[in-house]
Amino acid sequence: MQSGRGVIGALIVIAIAAGAAYYVYQGVSGEDAAPTCKSDENRCMRKCRRTSSDSDAAQACQKVCRREAHLCESLGR
């Protein structure tokens, strides 16, 4: 009976630690912050690198990202 309580207690401690680690990660990474022009551009560039194996297609994608970032900045976001 004692080992059953010990296992349940350990699982509760692990769940609490995982929850705390998640909130610390969110605070450090800034994932929950409002998107900025630069963060949108970075996200777009990452997508270009992941989805384009052809260098010409990747460059075209990155050009679109830069154009959108300049438009975003001109709108004052």
C-alpha cells in the first residue's frame, strides 16, 4: 500500500514540475507575446528554409518575407 502512494506522489510532483517548466519556457521564449514585424519575418524565413529545397524557390520565398516585413514596418506595427 505504501509503494502505491509513493508512485502517485511522484507522478503529482512530476506533473507540477512539467507545468512549471512550461510556464517558464513561455516566459523565456516570448511565444505568448504579441507578434512583431521582426518575429513575423523570422517565422516566415524559417518556413522558407523548411519548405524549399530549391535555392531559387527559397530565395523567392525569402524575398516575399522581406517585402512583407517592410510593409509591416511601414504600417507601424
